[in-house]
Amino acid sequence: ADDGRGITQNIANELLSTGIDVITTGNHVWDKKEIIELTEKNNNVLRPANFVEGSPGKGFGANEIFIL
């Protein structure tokens, strides 16, 4: 984000639009409150797995992988 802490929805959407599979975050994930909704709706934006139970979002995720 502009101040070097957290991530905004615009940044996350831009990163995901490039084709990356997952965004992992760190302890400053909630510095931009707007990201809470995205982490709850999007399995590709993950909060740290060791956050306390009940924290918004998911600490791990998996997507289907197809091998042709």
C-alpha cells in the first residue's frame, strides 16, 4: 500500500489479474480494513495461518489442480 503496510483491494486485484495463484500476507494484513472483505470472499488471498481462531479470512487454502 502507499504507506508500505498492508494490502488494498486494488493491489490484490491487480496481482491476481496477472495470473498468480495465491497472495500470502503477513502481520500487517489488516492495516487496510478494506481487505477484510476480500480475504473472507476470496480463497486466493490468505492471512497468516497462526492468527487466532475467528480472525477474518483463511490461513490456508487449496485450489483444484488438473493434470492433463
